[in-house]
Amino acid sequence: MKILLLGAGSVGESLAENLTIEQNDIVIIDQDAKRLKDLQDRLDIATVCGHAAFPNVLHKAGAEDADMLIAVTDSDEINMLACQLAHTLFRISTKICRIRSNAFLSHDKLFAKDAIPIDHVISPEKLVTKYIKSLLDHPGALQVVDFAESRVRMVAVKAFYGGPIVGQALNQIPEHLPLLDTRVAAIYRRDRSIIPEGSTVVEVDDEVFFIAATDHVALMMSELRGKDKPYKRIMIVGASDIGSRLAQSIEGKYQVKLIDRDKERCKQLSEVLNRTIILHGEPSDKELLLSENIDSCDVFCALTDDDEDNIMSALLAKRLGANKVISLIRNTAYVDLVQGGDIDIALSPQQITVGNLLKHARRGEMSNVYSLRRGAAEAVEIIAKGDKKTSKVVGRKIEEINLPEGVTIGAIVRGDEVIIAHRYITIENNDHVICFLVDKNKIKEVEKLFQVGFTFI
């Protein structure tokens, strides 16, 4: 598949890395010649230096025979115009556009065939806000991702001493909780992955990824951690788009305080937010944090537009007694450095955005793609098609499927029914199959496994 990728920033770079692994023909357009040369030296891609919304530049990049255009420049306007040109001049069939500004996103009728012809709109701010909200709704979770319209969830948690299953084998779970049906997809122990079996013993500090019906998630978390108290008090630093969106979406459920250094921005938000306490001040003002009882804060969210501000304010909040701290970090090189130390959760908007983009960019019946463990692993939802003659998975029990190394099937959604994957379960046509990939580079093998033979109609 030939894909035009507009924008060679961090999201564009991550997309190029993922899509070239999957043997796509990638052309990146950007105005930064040095950046393009660095990418071309490292990846098997073509590059064009120029303005992404100029017709002659798109023509030079081969837009006439492109299958897909993905616009992820830093400008909403350039992204939208490029999609319009791709439709009008070059008839590119699939157009994906990243849009940040709520001024555009708030108009539902703006993105349609008879308006701005964009097939899929991606909003990083919306995605990150939803992601943080899911973490707040599941105290103790390191990552929460939804499948099959939220009927199934995959959750990552760190096992605590005192959790009922900690120190026991996984096959002991049904003995004392017979109604809990779950599947542990992977365990990370001292940063090494373990593909779990029934005899695998959960140890303290293991990072456990499990899949369960949404209604069973809290019960499984209590098995690994004991009872986590629900969060009540949330402090947000940064009145950015993400910070303000998050405050607006959670202020009806939690006690929320928001701190920002921009006095005018604070005034604007005071007219929009109803129950959030808005404070004018510096993100790393120790006296301000102490006066606002940071030691009784359940979750401190550092969501400014500056990575250093986020890291330093989160470290300070943790040292002053905040129970959990979450830091937004745009520089992906920083994420691995700070995750899991004094900063409990480091969020990368790029990784969250790339996962959402990949579900539209990949071949086959891919419904959801999530980047896990700072981009090293993936969880995907694939729709199985065909029959026993035309498919390598349909009509076969899970134990009969030749899965690539490091890939596990966690659950199957069949209509409204959630079926946790056990070896004797048979996959049927139109099942939504949820897979965990310890190594994201195995995705090509997974896609090939689910491909339908040419005899299927």
C-alpha cells in the first residue's frame, strides 16, 4: 500500500517506523530537509521536501497513485487543506487527518464528503483526555484500554504484596473466585516479558496485563493489589487543551483543583468550569502546593505544554506527599527515563495517537490498535473472516492456531457475548479477536494469520 505521510514530527516518525515494518510504500512530506534526511538514512522511505498542502508537492510525492494520505503536520489548517486536495485533485481513497483545535472539532458536519472530505479525524487532546479519565476511574491501573465498544478491557497493574493471587499460580484464581473469568495476557518482571501459563506464579512488583469483561475488571484488580480506595481529590497543573478538557470531564465526579501560570487563561476557564477550583500560580511553587494540601491529593496530573515543567512539578508533588502523579511527556526519549520511579505514570501523546492512527492505516479487519509499554508492545482487535477452508483461524480451536511467538489471544467478542480465551474455544466468522503482542514487530505475522484466502466470498 502506498501511503503519503504529511509531517515528519514525532507522530510522523513513529508512524513511519511502524508502517515500514509492515512493508508499506511510504513517502513523507515535510519542510525540514535535515529532518527528512535523518529519517531517510534510518528508514526505508522516500521523502519530499516542501509544503504539504501545495498541489505540486503532492504531485511530486506521487499522490496520483497513493492509496492513503495521513496528515499529521503541526497545522490543523494545512492538514485539512491537504485532505481536500487529495480528494479533489488526486482522488486518494482514504484520508486521515490530525486536528487539535476544538474550534474545528466542535462542528460535526464539517468533515463529510460534501464538506471537507476526511475519512477519519484524529484528536490527540481528546484521546489523551479519555486515556487519563480511564486511569482515574480505575485506581491503581497503569494502563486501561477498551475493545468492542467498551465491553472488554485490558488493564495493566503492578502486583502488590497482600493481593490474594500474589505469590500463587494463575490457575488458582478460579478456585476462590469461580465467577471471575479473565485471561492474563502478559507479565513483565524486571522489564522482561513472560508469556503466562496456568502454573505461572505472580510475584510482587510484576506488571500484569489482563483482559476481562468490563464488569469484572475491578474484581481482578483486587486480586492483584488488594482493595484500592476510589480517588476523590485530583489536582491538575496546566490549563492546556488537555488540562481544561480533563477538568471539564471529571469535575462532576471528583474534587478538582487546576493551577496555571497564565492569569488570563485562568479567568477564561473560570467562566467555563463550574465546580473546579482554579488557582493562578507556577507549576512548581512549593508553597502553593503545600497551601492547597498536596499531601491529601489522590492524583496529581502535570499537563502543561512543557515537558520539563511537567516532570519537575510531578516530582515535587510526589515528594510533598501526593499519592499518585501522572506526567504528560511529549519527548518520547524522556518517557522510559521517568516511568515507574517517583513519577507513577508517564504519558506520551504520540504513542496514544499513533495507536489510533494505525487501526485505520493497517490492512485487514483491524478495529482497534493500542500501543503498550511505551510503544514496545501492542494490543489489537481483529475481526475474523472466512471459514475453515479459507481462514487459518476461523473454525479452529485456539490451541490449534499457530500463533507467532510472543502473541496471545486474550478474549473474543461474539455479538454481545464476551468470551475469555481458553484453549478449547473455537473462533467463528465475524468474531472480534483481541490479541496481545509482546513485540509489536510481530503485527505483520498476525495480519497474515487473519487474512482470508481468495476462495472466500
